[in-house]
Amino acid sequence: MSLKPRVVDFDQTWTNLKETVEGVIQLGIVQRGTWNDRFLDVYALCVAFPDNLGEKLYEETKLFLERHVHNLYKDVCDTDENMLVNYQKTWERFSEGSSYLDQLYRYLNQQYIKKQRLSEADVQYGFALETNEQLMDIGELALDIWRKQMIKPLQQQLLHLTFKEIRRDRNGESTNHHILHSVVNSFVEVEKYKKKQQLKLYQEIFEEKFLEETGQYYKQEAAKLLQEYNCSQYMEKVLARLGEETIRSRKFLHPSSYPTVTNEFQQRMVADHMKFLHSECRDKVREESTEDLARMYELLRPVTNGLGIMVQELELHIKETGLAAISNLKRENIPAQFVESIQAVHKRFLEMIKNTLGNDQVFTKALDKACTAIVNHRHSPQEICRSPELLAKYADTLLKKSSRGLNESDIEDKLTQCIIVFRYIDDKDIFQKFYARMLAKRLIHGLSMSMDLEEGMINRLKQACGYEFTNKLHRMFTDMTVSEDLNTKFTDYCKQKSTDLGINFSIYVLTAGAWPLGQTLLSNFAIPQELEKSVNSFEQFYGGNFNGRKLTWLHHLCSGELKVNCLKKPYIVTMTTYQMTTLLMFNTYTSLQFQELLTNTQMAEKELTKTLQSLVEVKLLKQEPEGQITEKTVFVLNLEYSNKRTKFKISTAMQKETTQEIELTHRSVDDDRKLYLQAAIVRIMKARKALKHNILIQEVISQSRTRFTPTNSMIKKSIEALIDKQYIDRSSNADTYVYQA
């Protein structure tokens, strides 16, 4: 057959074509040759000469489809009992037939209809007819006719029968899932050719009414379940129902309906009964019933404001549990009990949040808030919070050589856990002071279990609070390294000068600003003759190498080894310099009065008393008479002294924690805070030039929060001090401060 345009007898050609169209739309058998001939007939009509017959072909095909669908409609309506089944079978045949018909009319679609169809721009700007008056591809035309002549008239009956079957499925009765899916899917498929709003029909005629039906069903279901079951059983049943409804949605509905159906379910079964669930929340949290809490979390999480009460109750429960744990501490080893109790509470509830509550951040924040309240708890606002001090003491215990039964790996783990508690402390500067002072004692007296552990702890603190927080701690380590080098150089210096010190002498030169040693505990002291040569030689050596630096000897922190030869057998005793000086007095005398010792050593009376008491306690000296020490009290060298160990150390009260030192530490923190706040205010004002009072307060609190939380009165006092020092001034507006350059 020639492809050139020619004169075509429309009636004859349509008669032949119509017979094939009827076979195609009804899924009849069409021979390949016949199919090819009819395809050419469509082509011939579209390029007919002298007049194009494409429009006439379109109209005749449309008329045929309308009659065909009308006949199908009557067939479906004649079977009331099996209407849904009949509709589904008819739809599947028609849907498949219309897709084949669209292929048969491909040339008409591409060459005639496409050219006649108006562009989207024409439609948008009003140069077109209404959309439903435009020409459509034959496949789209067939589905549009189905929508108008089949779905619209049968809409109410189809929905009624569909909802009835879905309700039966919800009640556990058997239904034909394939039929239901096919019927519901027909509401989507009839508009699949549309470029926009492909789901409009589905949403309008089915989804909206289905959601109403779903809501009504589950409203009744919830009321029924609440009457029959308690809270735990109700939640279990609701979750089971939710799982069933989720599976059902995927069997019958379009994916766009999944979230809306789930939301409707949650509204009726959960949100409408929120008060009931919230009323049970407190008991479930206090019982720590993980299964019930997991169910409650799963139900409440998707609902707006559903988790609020649950979060509050968990936070309150954690706080009460933690406070109860730290309120019953025994007198022995309180720091360890305190820290480990908090760690246990934190670990317990963190695991609950991870395993039961989906590791949700809202619960993690509640845990953090509760732990912060526990760690910083005070019985009264005036009371000093002891948490920083106790944590520092616990870390000190771990890092000392006296940590029994623990290897380095165990200590590492415990120090890592310490940082968890540290992060919750508000007064981190107090912890820093206590930790620095205890670190100083460990380094000076050689009490650290491992320098690697010490470095590791400082690095953890650095990660938590930054370099500035640990700057002095790092400097302390540097001083220890420098001191080792100085000792080597001093030994070489003595060899060059041919100086024989007569004793083994080593020192630590410590930077005054980095070490929390202070000058308040210093007292007068007469260096014994045995040490004078060593001290003077080192001062000459140091002055020659570091011109302008001043050395201050901290004798109360010094110690040495003294060999005792006057007893039944020789002993080597490690003791403080004060104890050593006191015992050296007995090289000349076997007994001395307190006043004589006081005059010769030039020690403070209080320090000498402590020193003598420590020597009496270990029985190296005898006190006559016993009791309170007075000027006339006589101390006698105990020549009968005996000890199984020939090398031992005398522990002293001076190395132990004293109330005075704790008070001095807190006083030092208060002084540092005043300077820190003043420095922060100056930095802020220098950058901003002028600020209102309330904004300045907020800025200062924000900058200080990493170290401590200042009160408004503290900040106001610092502002007043800076005004007196003329760093800042009040502007004409009394509420504003101005920086004075």
C-alpha cells in the first residue's frame, strides 16, 4: 500500500476499522495482518486527500467508546450481589483493551491530536478552551469516558461495597484482596495520563470518605478496648491494630494514602485518649516498665505534643533516683560513693533511653537536665556545692599509687566516666582549683601511679573545656620536666666547682603562677646546717643562670630521707623537712623542751606542734608528760624504738586535707571569679562600645557558663568595680554602659 495521501472512502474504512476496534477493546483475537491493515487505515484517514479525516475518525471513535462503556455500565448494574466483582473484571478488561487501542491509534495521537492540543501556556494565560474540551489521546479518551460514564454513576455503590469489604477485613473476616485493590486502583488509573493532579479523583471520591470511615471505625474500636483492657493491654492492642492497618493500607491503597491513614488511626486511637495515656505515664516511668514505656513511646512519638509529659516524668524520676542515691552515702570513702552513684544512675537511664525509647534526643536532654540538677544539688542556696571537690578527690584517689586492685586499663575507664560527671558540674572552676592542688601534691611527693594516666586525664579535661582550662595543668608538667634538666645541670655545676654537698640533693623549680601552692602556709624556718651548703650552692647556681628570678623555698612541701643510726639497728626514714630538722636536733641532745625546739628551729608554734605530734605517734620520740603540749613539755629520743621494716615513711597530717585548705581554695575561687568577670566585661565592652544593662548581663553569663554560672549580684559588683577603675561608665541613659578607651 502506498503511503501517499489519497482519496479515502471514510464509511467503508470506518466499518472495517470499527470491527477491529471492537475486538481490541474486548480483548478479542486480532490477527497480525488485520492489525497492520487497520493501523494503515488510521494512517490513511489522517492523511486523506483532499480533506483530512482525522477529526471525523476521532469523533466516531469517541462515540463508539461512549456506547461501549454505556453497555458495560448496564451489565455491571444488572448484578447487584456481585457488583464489585463484576466491576473489577470489567475494568481490568477495559483498561487493558484501551491500552492496546491507544497503540492502534498511535499515528492519530502523534500527528493529529498532538497538533490540535493546546499548550500549557495557552491554557494558563486564558487563550484556550476548557481542559475537558480539548482533544485527548485515544487511550486517555477511553479512560475519561470510563470515569464519566462508569465511576461517577456508580460512585456511591462502589464506595459502600468497598468500605463494607474493608470493614470485614478489619474484623478478621475473609475478603478478596485482589478485587479490592483493583477497584481502588481504578480511581487512580483513569487519570494516569494527566500531567498534573493525577490523584485528584482518587482523593476526592475515595480517600476523603475512606478516612472518615476509618476514623469512625477506630473511634468505636478505641472505646471498646478502653472498657475491656487496662493501659498496658490497651497499648499492646493498639500497636497490633496499627501493624494490621499498615499492612492493609499497602494491600489496598495508593502509596500517597499510607501516612494519612496512619495519622487518622493515631488521632482516633492515641491523640483522642492522650489524657488517659498521660495519666498512666508517671506509674510506668516509676516502675521502669521497659515494655510499657517502649509501647507508650512508639504511640506518643508521632502525635503532636505527645511526648511532653513522658519527658517531664522521666526527668523528675531520674532526678529523684539520683538524689536518693547520693543522700545515703556512708562516711567512709564518700567521694567514690558519690561519683560512682551518679555514674550508675546515668548509665542505667542512658541504657533505658537507648534500648527502650529509641535513643530519642528529647529524652537524652531530659537525662542531662536531671543529672545536672543531681550533681549541682544544694540543700539551701547559701550552701556550697561539694560536687566539684568530691569529683576532684575521686580522681585523685584513682591517680595515686594507692589505687589497689586496679590496672591502668580499669583506671582509664573510670577516669573516662569521671568526665561524664564533670560535664554536668556548673562550678567547673572550683573543680579546677581542687584538681590542680591535688595534682601538685601528687607531682611533688611522687604519688602519681602513671604520668601517662595524668596526661590522659588532663587531655580529657581539655577536650571538655578547652585549652585555657588546662593551661596551668600543662605548665605544671612542663616544670617537672625542666626541673629534671636543672638537677642534671646543678650536679655538673657542683663537679666543676669541686663542691661536695655531703648529701643527695634534688629540687623542683615551680612557676609561681601555675602551681596552686600560695604563700599563706609559709612560716619562718631555720634551715639545718646539714642543708645550708646545698641550699646556698643551688641559689648561686640558679642566680647565675637565671638573672632576675627570685626563688621562694617552700619548706613545708619538702621531704627527705634520714638515716637513723642511734637505735638497735639502722633505719632509713622518709619524712618532711620539718620532721627532719626536729630529729636532727637530737644528734646533740637526747631530750629537749618544746621551747628549746621552738627557738632552735624558728618554726611557727602550730607547725612545730604538728611535727612533734607526728613523731610521737610513730614512737620515734617520747613526750613527757603526755597530753597537751606546753613550753615545759619534754621530748626524748626513743632509743628502744623497733620496727620490722628498716625503710619506711612517716605520714603527716600536713599532707592530708585540712578544713583550712578547703576554705582557702573556695576563697581563691571567689577572687578568681571577680577577676574573670571583670575581664569578660572589659572584653565585651571593648568590642561593643556601648551596651544596655540586661544585654551586658546576658553576654557575661554566656561567656562564663563554661567555667561557672555567675549570679546577677556578682556581675553587678564587677560592673561597679570597673566603673570605679574608669574602664566603663554610665551614659546619660542610666540603663546603658559606655566603654572608656
